[in-house]
Amino acid sequence: MEGGIFITGAVSNPGYYPLTGNDSIEALLRDAGGATGEADYTDLRLFIPVQGQEPLPQRININRAETWLLEALPGIGPARAQAIVDYRQNGGLFRSTDEITRIEDIGAGTYERIKSLITVSE
């Protein structure tokens, strides 16, 4: 088996981990440093596409994402990612995705490019 898995969320070492034919979910979580004390096991999601099927995009929660993950969004570099984190730390959580346009230098054009890739929740 070729490919890999991107593990993020409440793990000690989020990142991309290559897959071998014998990997178990338990082994992959162990490779990622294990779950942190904040892990919520009531809402786990795993999607394995059928060969040739495009994987479903996972939306980035702008109320929880760290800067490195926000930077993966088109048009969001290090400065904008930090501005998003600063906004929610100083002004509270986003109530809707379009509130991201309240951040200086994130306008309607940027929002149009990322709106299908982001979500909000507490």
C-alpha cells in the first residue's frame, strides 16, 4: 500500500505519516505521539476513498486551527494565518465563516476562494 495519512487534532505530533500495508489505526496514533488530554473520542472520522475516487475535502475549523494549518488555505500565508488566530483570541470565536472578512487584508475575493474549505464551531 502506498500513500499516507494526515493526522491532526488532539494528538501530540500532528502531521503526515506514510502508510505501509500492515499499519493499524492504533499504530498510526502511536506514531503521532498519542492523543492529548483534550482528545474527544465521541467524534472520530475516517474516510477511505475507493480507488480512483477523489477524497472528500475536510474543512478547516477557523475557530480551532493553528497557524500552520490555516496557511494551507489558498491566499492565507503566515501573516494572515496569525491575524486569524489573533482575531479569535482577542475578539472571540467566529460565529460564521464570512466573519473572516473582518480581518484586515482578508477581503471578499479571498473569502470566495476559501469559503468551501472552512467551517466554524466552538
